[in-house]
Amino acid sequence: MEFAYPSACFELQMTEGMVIGLFQQALFYTIIVSAPMLIVSIVVGLVISIFQTATSIQEQTITFVPKILAVLIVTGVCAAWLGKVMAEFTLRVFELIPQIIGG
């Protein structure tokens, strides 16, 4: 008695276009979700660098704590929005499953 593997039971309907589209959407949402934290980190680092230049302080580690605190604050403020964006994308991917397996 032979058993059929699950992949043999379904005809896959996923095309190259679907893979490319999903990959593009995943990259887009990765950029959108990470942008607030990256932008704040860049701005805080720039402000601290200008301050260090103006005061002639040459300590390299002085930028870490303010950057970390700023990123944590922005993450906390944007957490609901970030969760919503990621959940919507995940639901869209889950809704594609029947199309992928041909059901």
C-alpha cells in the first residue's frame, strides 16, 4: 500500500509573479515598519554629533544611550500601528493560501 505525499495531492498554483509580488510586499512592509525607528535614530545621532562637535567632546560612547532611549520611546508610541500593519500583511498572506494550493 502506497501513501501519496501531500504535495502530490494538490496542484500548486503559485506562480513566479506571485512569489515576486509577495517578496516585494514583504520588503515594502519591512521598510515601512522599520522607518520610524531608523529615522529617529539618525536624527538623534546627528543632533548629538553636532553637540559633540560644538563642545569638543570626543567620547564615542555618548551617543548610544540617547539613541536607545529614543528608539524605545518611538517603538512604544508606534507599537499599535506597527502591530496593525504587520497583522494586516500576515492576514493577506494567509488569505492567499487557498490560491497557492489550488483550492
